[in-house]
Amino acid sequence: MNKDKISIVILAAGKGSRMKSPKAKVLHSICGKPMLYHIIKASLEISDDITVVVAHQKDAVMELMSSFFDNLHFVVQDADNFPGTGGAMMGVKPKNEKVLVLNGDMPLITSYALQGFINTNSDIIMSIFDLENPDGYGRVIIDAGQVKRIVEQKDASAYELKVTTVNAGIYAFSKGVLEKYIPLLSNNNAQEEYYLTDIISMARADGLIISPLLVDEEKFKGVNSKKDLSDAEVIMQNKIKIHWMNAGVIMQLPSTIYIEEGVTFEGECIVENGCRLTGNTLIANSHIKAGSVVEDSIVKNSDVGPLAHLRPASYLEETHVGNFVEVKKSSLKGVKAGHLSYIGDAQIDEGTNIGAGVITCNYDGIKKYQTIIGKNVFVGSDSQLIAPVQIEDDVMIAAGTTLTSGKVEKGSLAIGRTKLRTIKDFYYKFFKK
Ligand code: UD1
Ligand code: MG
């Protein structure tokens, strides 16, 4: 695809008051990434001239997007004096003749869907869809098969409100059309904003050809509220899960599984119901059992859960992690940790068994310390390993041991329990039976 044919402008300067949030709307997350990230990612697949218009929380928006992508152009809107989507276009200087303008609150858009706007010769192409409930969208007034104008909901008459054809929020303009009409916009409307959508009626009056492009809500949905946010997330979740099932992943009750966009699978994997997989997690040839959470971790040839929690930077290979086990920033290779453990800041080697209730005490209230465990170690149940600690190969830690800092040498037994006493008939004396 020839990426220097088209410029893309993404409008991301608005407050998003309907989100009722201190956070700028475009930074709200869908499937683990800000909405704006998804739109920029799709845009970069078809254009190398991307302008993002910012104003509200502009530093946060620019910083975060620059951490994901190089070569974005940012334009700061004078939103105090020129609010609205038309105001947002005022300082924009696209490089190419054809300019695609996208609202920044359409996280479901794909590069394939955007291509529909490129190869036509109309002066303006605008996206429309029909909705049973058009609430919140600008209504598209079509007359004799031609788009006549767009009426924003707050300016619409009772009759216009009943129109179910709406403006989806993506437009292709020629650069000349933008240069001519943006300076002519006014804020003479219910919201006292400069509406980009007013270009349509002005251009139409001048006899320009405006082609409506019928699109589907699955890809063009605008997110204005937290309800919209969750609806859009469900749509994207389905897409992600279908993609991975087609790639060979088995999912049980997929509607109960949450998988972020950075997660990848290799080989044959099973994900049971109620699992949550986030960040840049990689699961290869593994079985993630019901109710487990895996965050930013790598799991290879292993089984995890049910109800296990792998926190960021965990690495599991040929390992069994069972129920109620929490692992954080640790590497486990060829390990069995079947029940009720906390394993943090640890490296554990092949053939080692971690008994039920074992805890790495990695934190002294100020700093975190490492636990290094060698091969074929048997850590008995309910032991506490007070880090920093190193256990060499072939060691046995007796159940109930509190292992204080230091090293346990190869082949040893470490046992740290008080001697058991039994006092005959104590029970009967105590309860005077
Ligand atoms: C807009 C359209 C509406 C359409 C709908 C589709 C206008 C006037 N209305 O309405 O016809 O049906 O999208 O989703 O365009 N923005 C700025 N600067 C601003 C205001 C907004 O950059 O001053 C950005 C926002 O960050 C957002 C986008 O423009 O990403 C759209 O703004 P929003 O307030 O969501 O417009 P809608 O009311 O949804
Ligand atoms: Mg919107």
C-alpha cells in the first residue's frame, strides 16, 4: 500500500464530558490500550502523515502516544476560542492532497475499513450508518439521494431527531475543500462550537459532490460514555478471541474470558472460563485453568491454575502452578508449585517442588530481595524463605521451616522447627472433664 497518498488527521482534543471522568476520553482504555492507540495503529497502516489534534490533557496524550509511535505530528487546538471538531481542524496542515479526518473516539476502526475512503474522486466522502437508536450522533439529512447536511443532536428539530441515518465520524476531503471551508465555519449553534460537520451543507450549496459511504457500527462506533466504552470493548474482545481461536487456541465459554490486545499465543493452548490475560503475555503450548489471571508474563509448556495469579515479569517453562499460587517477577523452569504459595523475585530450577503454603519473604518493608533455588530441591509445606536466600541443588527444606537469609549447601537438609512436646492428659485437666 502506498502510504504517501493520503494524510490522516485524528481529532483528540476534546474533554469528553459525557465520560464523567477526570481522564481525557481518548486515553480511556479498551482491551488494555488507550482508545487513541487503536486508531493511530490502524491509521499508520495506510498513511505515513498522521496528525493528532490535542488540547485537553495535551501533555499526557502526546507523551503516551509518543511512547507507542514515532513520527506523529501533534497540533494543539485553541479550544478556548475555537471549540468543537471544526475548531480542531483550524491549525492542521496536511501534507497530501487527500485528507482523511477521524474522530479520536472510534477505537474499533480498522485500516481495511479506512481504505474505502481513499479510492474515489468525490470532493467529500462521509461515513454513515443506520441505527435503531441514533441517540448522541449527528443526523444525516439526505435529499434526492444526496447528503444535504448534518444536524447535531442538540440542534435537531423533533422531526430531525427521528432520522436514523447518522454521521459515523470519518470523512475524506480534498485539501482544497478544507482550506476553503474551515475558515468559514461559525459557532452559531446550540453548543456554541465550530462543527466540522457544517462543511457538508456549505459544500453542498456550492454544488460539490458529497458521497455517503455506508459503514457498519462494529467498526465505526463512537465512544462517548462509559456504556459505549464497555460496548466497544466487548466488540474488540470478540474480535481478539475469534482471531486466536482461528489460530488454534481452545477457549471454554469465551464470553467469560478477557484477553488484551498485546497477548499472543503459540502452538496449542487451552484457556478455560473466567481467565484474564493482560499486557504482553505470551502463552505457548500451555493450559490456563479456570479463574486464573496472567499479567505481562511468559508461559511455555506449562499449566496454570485454576485460580492462580501470575503477576508481571513471571516466566514459566515446563512448570505446574496450581490453585491459589501467586507468582511475581520470577522464573520457574521445570517446577511444581501445586498449592497456596507466594513466589516473588525468585529463580527456581528444574525438578524442584514447592510445597503447599510456601512463601518467599521477598520484602523487608524497604527493599525487595531475591530467592534463588537450584535443581531437585524439595521445599516442604508451609516454609518461609526469608530473602535474600540461596538454596543449592538437591536440598531438602523440612516442612514448617523458617529459612533465614543465607545459603543452604548442595545435598543438605535444612530444618528449623521447635521440638514437639506432648503432655499426656492435658486436655482433660484443662477442661476439668
Ligand atoms: C461527532 C459529530 C457527529 C457524529 C459523531 C460520530 C461533530 C460536530 N459531530 O459528534 O455528527 O455523529 O461525532 O461519533 O463533529 N474533539 C476535538 N476538539 C473539540 C471537540 C472534539 O478534537 O473541541 C474531538 C474529540 O476528542 C473526539 C472527536 O473530536 O475524539 C469527536 O468529538 P465528540 O465530542 O465525541 O463529538 P460527538 O458529539 O460524538
Ligand atoms: Mg463522539
